[in-house]
Amino acid sequence: MSEDFSNVNEPGEPSSGTAQIPMGIMIVLILLGYIGCYKVDQLNANFAANVHAPFTEPDEVASLAPSAEELLVARGKQIYSKSCVACHQANGAGSGTDIPPLAGSGWVLGDPATIVAITQKGLIGPISVAGKNFGAGTMTPAGETLSADELAAVISFVRTEWGNRGGTIGTDVVNAARKTVNDSGQNGQWTVDGLRAAGFAVPE
Ligand code: HEC
């Protein structure tokens, strides 16, 4: 005899349905997500490309960056250490006998066009620098192959280093002075009289 189970009272087969997350929890989750994104944004300066930890603001980064002038002078220092240091020395004092100083020199602090002319063609003394006469050595055209950028940088360096207060210069000064040099037809190294004749300012 077989038993009939059809009327046994047991729950039906499990089935899948839909149940909603309670609205309250939904709102809290959305709010947390929003606050999270806001915080991440804020701590990363809206993902500005130039801002990284530990900085949170572009202004903070900008305030620490070297100025354009500082960059120019720093570049000039590198060029000086290649093109000028062998003669004028790291401290800008020259050799005391045949190489004149750039520190405290009226030639360096005066019209920058004159330095462009000197570095472009070189110089044969005698010249007077900071009240002392020099002439035993001659200067080669040490800046002749430098670009206008590089020459502006190295001149800016010598005019602002070692206590010099001459100020930085731009490529416009270099280009204008180079044009005057070319127009003068100067061949070979300058003499002091030659510089004067070409219209370059020469310190007393
Ligand atoms: C080969 C050695 C030598 C090199 C390299 C050289 N100079 Fe000179 N420089 C001299 C000599 C020497 C004089 C003085 C000329 C003379 O007595 O005949 C002089 C004079 C000067 C003067 C004018 C006088 C003064 O002391 O202010 C300036 C400015 C100057 N040099 C700048 C530079 C700069 C900038 C560089 C690099 C781009 C440079 N020189 C590279 C040897 C050199």
C-alpha cells in the first residue's frame, strides 16, 4: 500500500523574488559615498596634475616652486661652471693677477650689452676692473657658441652672484647686443677702445 503525501503541509519550493533595500539605508549609503568622493577630491586638490601628497592645494605647491628668475640664475650657474669658471673661478674673484674678478666689477654691474659683446668676441686688455689694472691675459670668445637663452642665463648669474646686485636679463638684451656686435664688423677680440667705438658702455 502506497502512502499519499500530497496533502502533507510543508512549505512550497523556495523561489526568487525581489526585495527592496529599505529607503533609509539607501539614503545613508548614497550620503556616505558622496562624502567619500568629496573627501578624496579635497585631499587631492581635485586631482590637479601638479599636486601630490603631502600637498592638498595648487597654491601650496606654487608657493614652493622656484621663480622664473631663480631658475634662470640656476641655469646660468651651470653654464658658468662650463664656460667661465676655468678663468674667473667659482668665487668670481679671478686669479688676482691676469684674470680680473667678476664679483664687484663695474663691467658686470654696468650695461649688460657690454658683457654680451665681451663674451661674444673675447677681450684683449689692458683694462681696469674695480680699480685694478689687468692685461696680462686675454679672454677667449667664451660665449660665442652659447644660445641667446644660455648667454642670458650666465650673464644673469654673474650679475646676481657673489653679492653683485645687477639684476637678471632676458634674451632680448642678448639679441640686441649681438646685432650691434655684428653690425660693428668687429673681427677678433675687442680692445677697450674698440668696445667704446662700437657704442658699448665701458666703465671708468
Ligand atoms: C680663457 C679665460 C677666460 C674665460 C674662459 C672667460 N674669461 Fe672673461 N675675461 C678673461 C680675461 C683675461 C679678461 C680680461 C681681459 C684682459 O685682461 O685682456 C676677462 C674679462 C671679462 C670681463 C670684463 C672684466 C671683468 O672682470 O668684469 C667680463 C664681464 C667677463 N670676462 C665675463 C666672462 C664670462 C661671463 C665668461 C663665461 C661665458 C668668461 N668671461 C670667460 C678671461 C676669461
